[in-house]
Amino acid sequence: MPGPILEVGDDLVLRTVEREDAAFLQRLFTDPYARLGVHAGGHKSEAEVEEFVEEEVEDDDNAAYLACVDGEDAPYDHPDDDETTPVAFVFASHVDRDRPGLVLWVPEEHRGEGYGAAAIDLALKGLFRTYDAHTVGAEVLEGDDYTREAFEGAGFTDEGRGREVWFAEGAYQDAVEYGLLREEWEGR
């Protein structure tokens, strides 16, 4: 289960991703839209997801978060399964650069509850406080309306389109590039 709390919001907390979260994250790699955000062309076994956690999530150049709904008595550190529910995964790649890239994945059963934009906003709070990022980018595939709406709801602006750059759901898909400047986020 997720680790300690990093950020606290109204309805969500951001917690660290732990190796034990591989089973939860494995579902990300079955979502054809979400897995492309982490540059995975196909599904992964739980062991392969554990390797992803070790090599990508735990890399100092990246930051990863599990957005969770905590129970009333959930501890700050390592809650049990019945004390918190992961509802979203936010992955920030290349936080050591001027424009980190964000990936959002919300499991199907938690969509429509407002968790996507809230998770992005908490991740941005942590990113802008911790790293010297001038802007943050995100790439969303055409047809992934939930993720598009979450980024737009968090204040991201459509900055352009790559035509037929990713293969998903049996066809080449356009990718919409989004961006958010630090000053835009701070001015909200």
C-alpha cells in the first residue's frame, strides 16, 4: 500500500508509491491510453511493473504519487489496506528539467468523482514547491476525454497536436500537448 503523505488536499492526500503498489499500478498498463503516457506499448506482468517502480518511480529524475482517499484514522505513514483507497496515479517525468511531463491515470471505478483534476493540482503543488520547473507539460491522446478534462480542469492549456503519433485501440491516435506555466498555476 502507499507510503507516507506528501501533500494534503480537501478530499485527497498524495502518498508515495511503494513497491507493494505494483499490483494496483499493473492496471495502468492494461489501459491503452494511460500506458502510452509512460511509454509502454503493451501490458505488463506484476514483476515487470515492480521493475518499472524500481527503475522509473524511484529514479531521482522522476516523481510519482498515489492520490488516496484516507479513512478518518489513517496514519501519516504506511496505512493498511482498509485505511486508504488509491484513486489516481500521477507520474512526473524529468523533474530535473525546466518542463517536467505529467501523466495521470484514474481507474475506471473512480472516474467522474473529481479525483483527476484534484490529484493533478496536488501534484503541481508539490512539484512547484520542490523543483525549479518553469512550466509543466502533458500529452493526452485524442479520445481520452477523461484525462483531457482533468488537465483542462487543473488549468492546462492546449498547446498543439501531434498527428497520429501513438498507436492505441487499433489505430494511430493524435496526441494533444498541454502546458501550464508556474505563474498561471500560482495565479489561480
